[in-house]
Amino acid sequence: MDGGMKTLVFPLAAAALLTGCLYADIRSPRAYRSASPSEVKASAADELVQGVACNHFVLYLVAWGKGGYAEATRKALEGRPEAVLYDVKTDIKVKAYLLGLYARTCTSVTGKAGRL
Amino acid sequence: MSALLALALALCGPARAQEKEAYEAKPGLIPAGGILLFYDSVGPLSFETLAPSQVPPGSRPLGELRARSCQYGLSIPLALSLRSLSLSGAGGNGGYRKALERLKRERPEAAGLFDVKVDLRLTSVLGIFRRLCTEVSGRGFARG
């Protein structure tokens, strides 16, 4: 390893040991006021849609993702710009492998796509 | 009979005490550990939003609108150790009110939001700098 690489790696390793995290940019769900069937133009033919948005965690050092409601609902209504979700169920799903060296937390939004 | 009733009440009491309230306020404040030098922060608590049916009749749709407000934190480690203490501080206004005031400034015609989603965005660099943002998104409407 040359001197330049050492000067780069050492501060990063020291920072990781000090703090346990090099960089994180994640979104987590907080609140979602979804509609009930009586609040939209619901019909029996409305399609059931699902959107999943995830945050990823690697080696306890780096975390990234858009695991919030905004991204999950956007994915659920992809290609249906005029639709609105109703009768919504939300779940959180966590997967971790190798003592948590890689982990993923996902927000899942399931509902029917209705019209306003 | 009275002994049985007393036993039933005794058993039911703790169970009732463990029941959760229908609504629990959970503030979204930025965490600060170590030796706290200062803390002056506002976080989201609750936001009573509109259902689609509550939008005033004759309103004009504005499409998807987004607003954001943030809290910031600094944490300076005192030694090169995993368990070392740190000096920390946090501040900023990451509350709903600030986010919605910002939205009102950017889109003065917006009268309100419905179909509202709220996410918390955490950005952290080396654990030294942290930012916790309240991100509000929803469908906006303007008065006809």
C-alpha cells in the first residue's frame, strides 16, 4: 500500500472505529394518512397494488436508501399518476445476513388504486 | 365467590394497565449522546391531515407537493476508542410547522395537503455530523 492510500485509509478506518458509521443517508416511515374506501371513488374493479422501498446497511458502516412512505407509495402508484391509494396496509420487513454485516429494512405499502 | 371476583379483578388490573393508548405521541427529535453541551431543537409530533373527502369542494388540484425541515447535530469524539465519550450538540427546527411554512412560501397558492406521507430522513457523516429531516409529501390543492 503506498503512502497516499495509507493517508486516505487510516482516517476513514479511525473514523469508523470512533463512530461506527462512515456515512448514512436513509429515510424511514413516520406517518401516512391514507384514504378509506368512502373517501375516494372506489370500485370493485380497483386493482390491488404494492410498493416496496428499502434502506440498506453494509458492515455497520454505510447505510443508504429511500425506505420511507413517499417512495413506497410512489412505487405502488407507478404508471397511475391520477390514482390514489385507499384501504392501505403497511408493513416493515427486515432481513439481516452474516451477523448483520448486510441488512435491509423495507417499508411495504399495499392498497387499492382508486380515483378521486 | 367474592374471593374469585377479587382474584379476577387482580388479574385484570395489570392487563388493563399494559394496554396501550389509542394514540401515543412520539416526537421525532434528533438523538444526542455523550456529553451534551447544548440542545435546542424542534421535531415533529403530530399532524392532523385531510382525507380526500375533506378537501373543500371546488378546489383546484396542485399535484404532488413536498416540504422539508431539518434538525442538525454534531458529535465530537474525545478519544480514539470505540467507547469514548463525545461532546455533542443539536439544534434546528425540524417540525411540521416549519416544513409547512416553507411550503407556503414556495407555493403561496397552496391551501392545504391531503393524502399526506411523512418520512424522516437521516443523514450521517462519520457519526460526527448528523441531520434529521422531516419530509412531508402529499397532494396539494388551491381554493377554486
